[in-house]
Amino acid sequence: MATTSASPYSTRFKVVAAVVLALAIAAFVAAYLATSDEGDDELGTSGNAIGNDIVEQRIPAPDSQVPQQSTVGIDLLSGWEGTLQLNNVEIPMDQLTLTPELARIEFTPGDGKVVEELQAGLNCVTAIVWPIPEGRDAARQIPWCFTVV
């Protein structure tokens, strides 16, 4: 005699479970996209903001919160160089950390430097950058701000 086994779950339960699973997956994807830095304009990698066609990364990211001894800088596309202003103070070239092969310009505040520590609250950086063959006469300014906590 042939015995058929019935599923212990009803069709209604299976449909509800599938819908709940689909909603959970959608919620995880939405949360990932909402918190992902990938493609954010604030990093200067897309859109029409000033300098976005040459900026790979701003350090720290615009509108971020950082400690007082944080490094500030900019990572440019190859073929560009420049300097930094921090709160309207131009950083001397001998206090910058330059990595020409990566087109990266950085400054870390410290004792004996033009800026010994970042001020609490809002700080603004302006990167003054230019194409290497054209020199500083062809400079562009790329500003952004962040908060020191």
C-alpha cells in the first residue's frame, strides 16, 4: 500500500515565510547601501563638485568626526601635485608628507609644526592642486570640512 506524506507546513505558512525572508533580504541590502561609502560624492569620486574629476579621497572624509591628532590630506589622480591649507594656514612644503607615486599629500599636526593640533570643532582644509606639467599657475582649490571631537 502506497503512503503519501503530507507536508507539515501549510501553503499559507510557506507564502508568509517567503515574504518575510524577501523583506529581510531587502532590509539588509538597504542598510548596506545606506551605510556604504562606495560612490559617495563626499569622497570626491563622482558628481559635479569642484575637483571630483581628480580626487580619489579626501582625508578625513568631509563632514566626518576625528580626533585632534588626525592626519589631513588628499589622494589625487596620477599627474597632479599640490599643497594644503588648514583653517586658512598654508602648510609649509617641508611639513607635508608627499607620496608622488600615489599623488598623495598629507599633514599630521605635531610639536614644532605650523599647526600643533587640530582645533576642537569645525576644521576646514583646502587642497591647492595643479597638473604637474602646468605648475601652480594652473592651480584649483578643493575645499572640505570635518569636525574634531
